[in-house]
Amino acid sequence: MKEEHKPHYSILSNILYFHKYAYREYPRLAFYHLTLIVCDSMLPFFMLIMPGIILEMVVQGNLWKGLGIIAAAGLPMILSRSLLLQFTWKTYFWENTLRTVMLGDAILKGMKCLYKYVEYGEEKKISKRAYQSMTAGDAAISYQMLGLPRRLLINIICFILYSTVLSILNPWLVALMIVLSLLNYAILKLRNKWELALKEEFAQSNREINYLNKTFQDPHMSKDIRIFSMNNWLMQFRHMMFQKRVKLEKKNNRKRILTDFLQQILSFLRNGFAYGYLISAVLQGELSASSFLVYFGAITGFSSFVTGIVNLYSSLKAQNIEASYYRAHMELPEINNSGMVPQEVFRQPAEIEFRDVSFSYGNQKVYEHFNLFIHPGEKVALLGVNGAGKTTLVKLLCGLYEPNEGKIFINGVDTSTLPKRTLYDLFSIVFQESTILPYPVGCNLSFKRLSETDEERAWTALREAGLEKTLREKGVGLDTFMTKAAFDDGLTLSGGQTQRFLLARALYKNGNILILDEPTSALDPIAESEIYEEYVNISKGRTSLFISHRLASTKFSDRILYLENGKIIEEGTHEELIALGGSYAHMYKIQSHYYTETPCNLNSLEA
């Protein structure tokens, strides 16, 4: 994605966003987080000062006083460790639950946004990255934006406590160690910049390898792999992908090794100077043994906390990019479901008008100043080669896409002024690609709970789609689960039966306008003929659009529109277009010759 299209929010803003989200869903997390911060900050400090105090008591011969101090300090330390252990697991559990909630909210958000965000544009890229950021298990962005700031804060608190101890020894020593740590951060920042530059290459490599692995495991692909002897070719291709990945890893590791080496040198200089100063002070009699023990531990801890702060902030900065994608997705504008609804829009049968409509996918123009009028109750067939704009026209009509210019009217009402929910309810549609969910038959028909599904209406829709007899013979009821995704005994339909079921779903909805997008593509000729005969009854009393590449269906239509490059180049009845002898007649003759007894010379047709 180009840099200018990357969503960006400040680190602090995103930290607050994710914490507000977490505490709104699970308020108890606030208490867990606070407890973890206090316990994780105080324990290292106790561990730092206790050995020095005990040693000092031993040197002074105050054994019982030393034991008393140990007993007094031991109880809160044990309590802190116990709370850490308990709340760490509780925090993990609730943050894991939160991740599931946030992923579900992101998916639900995608359903509420404009449909075009699903198919194209920068918004699609934002949504894709948002989903990916929440499906990485323990590396999901919700964990990172809650865990990294908490650990960073703990390191900062410990840094302050240890700095206080070292400042008593020598403030300049603390200043020098901080300067060297800042150089360490600069090196780490450079490494992150290099890794970020390779991130897209790693993502592409992951996609390629994952696709190949899925292909080998896909039972639908196993037939092709065996019949066409693809296994050796796929293994070679897989080997090539792994070689490419190894080169990428080597390229990344060389930079990692270089930066790690530089960081180790800086750490050696920082700690070496500090230890040298400490040893010198002891040899000169400026420090006691107990003080040496405390300061030695402080230097060691100081270095680890400074390194932790640098690493955690660097990680947080990198994760903020993914957090911004999630947040940008959640802030995408939603479809409008409010507003006045003129009653004339529900008038049956419906009248449809495209008035000077222009539409494009980015820079790809599909329609430019397109006009169309469909009379109430008219059965219209949309034909044309692939890419002519047939399905796009349907998506524009039902509000999934918005025209760049022009207006679309239903019964004289501008569809852009209607709430989307109202507009969607006007249509019963069977698209080329539809989904059967692993839920009961009745739920798949009504998209409601089984208790809310009208049984008589459901069986009527199945009967009209020609599927009732088949299901009853199999003993299938409306409560029978579909597909084997969730249940081994789930109902599985053939390709043709699936399309009949999708038609029944459209009939159950009983929208004012019926749209069938290639509803018979998976049916055999006999079943297709039966559907065409039913089509007249199904569409009776309502306006309907029929998209098909198989031209036998057009005889049942009142008007045929032949589209090419987003324009209607021919329109009329079947007989009129055959008599015209244009593109429709040519396509019809090419298809029909396969069903005639007299061979057809395709060369003569081309002429």
C-alpha cells in the first residue's frame, strides 16, 4: 500500500483506544492490570535492596534483626508473587476473550459498511489488514496494545527506582548510561526500519507458501493433482518458494546480526564503564561490601530496564501501524439505515429507471452516462459477454454500489435517499456466488432463527424452486443442519440442487423485484428447462431481471438487453433480435447449433 494511504493514529491515542475498549467490555481488567503493574514494579526493587540490607546486618552482627527484616519483607514478596501468578493467568484469559470479541466486532463492522469496501478500493486493504491483525493468536494487536504499554510502564517505573539508587552513587554515571542507551535505541530504530521495508515481501512469501500448503491438503484439488501428475511440479514450485524465502531470511538476518553486534558493543561499553567505576570506588574504600552489592545489582537491573524500554517502545511503535489499521476499519462510515421512506417505493409491480448513471472501479470505467427504463412488471433479460457490466448493473440497482454520477429510481424514488435496509428489502436476488451456512435448512432459507421461520412459506418456496420433493424423500426437515462444516451428517446438495435452494431463498424473501444472476449455470438441460417454465410463474406480478449466458432463457423474457462495454447495443424481444441479425443472433446461433441435428459451420457464422 502506498504510504499516503496508510492510516495513522498516535501511539498514545491507540493505547487509550484499546484500553477503553477492554475496560468497557471487561471492567475487571483494569484492576488486574493495575495489580500486575504494582507487583511487577516493586518485586525487582525489593530483590535489589534486600541482599544489601541482610549483608549489612550480618557484618554488624545483628543476626536477629536481619532475620526479622527477612521475615517482614518476605511476606509482601510472597504475596506479590502469588498475585502475579494468579492475575497473569486471569489477565491472559480475559484478554484472549477480548480478542475474540474485537475480531467479531471487526467482522460485524464490515457487514455494516458500504459493500464496495469488500470488493475494491483502499478501504478493502484497510479491512483486510484489520482482520489479519486480530487473527495472529497471541501476537494479535489487542494483546500487543494492552501488553506492550503495561510492560513498558513497568520498565519505566523500575528504571526510575534504580536510577534513584544509582544517583546516590553518582548522577553523572546515570546520565552516561542513558546516553549510551539512546544510541542503542537509534540502532534498534534503524533495524525496525529495515524490517518494515521487507514486511510486504515477507507477507507475499507467506501467502504463496500458505496457498501451496492448503492446495496439497485440499480434497477438491487432490483429483487434479493425481490425474494431471501435478505433485512433482507443485513440489518443485514449493521448493522454489522456500528458496526465495531463505534468501529473504538471509537478507533480513544479515541486518539483524549487524544491529545486534552494534547493540552488544554499546551494552558492553555501558556496563563495563559502570562496573569499572563501582570496582574502583570499592578499592578506594568509598563503598562498603553491602553498598557494592546493592549498586552492582542496580547497574545490572538498570541496563536490563533501559534495554527493555528501548525494545518495548520500538515494538510498540511497529505495532501501532497494525493498531491504526484496526482502528481505521472500525471508524469506516456505515451505511445509512435511517430516514423517511416514501410509501410509493413499495408499489407493485415496480418501475425502474437508470438516469445518466456513470460508475467505475477506481480508474476502470464500467458505465458512462447510462440510461435504462424498465416498465412495471416487465421481465428483462440481461445478456452480454463476460465483463460487459451485467452483475455491476444489478449491484448498482440494489444499492451495493453507489453511482459516481447520475441517479437510480424505483417507482420514481431516488434510491440514494432510501435507508439501505429498506432498499435491500425490496429485492429477492440469487447471485452467482452465494453461501450455504452450517445451520438448519429453515435458517438458511429465512436468515432468521428457526423459531422465527414460517414453515409453510419455507416449503412453498422449496416447492416452487423444484426442491421440495427431493428433500422430503431424503427425510430432510427445516431443522436439518446443512453442509458438513460443523456436523458430519450435515445435508450436502449437488451443484444444481444448491442453485435451486438459493432460488428458494429468494422466493422465501418475496421481495418486490426478482433478480436471478445465472441461476441455472449448474443445472442440466432438463432441470434448466423446468426452471425456465417455472420462471414465468415465479416472476408473475413483479418486475424481474434475469442474467444468463444460456440464451434459451431469453424466450421467457418480455425484453432482452444485450450489453457490451457498459452500453446497451441491442434490445428487443427474442424474435426481434434474431431478425436483427446482430450480436445476440450470432451468439444464439453459436449456442443453438450444439442442440440441432444439422451440423453448423462456425466459420460461416463468423462471416
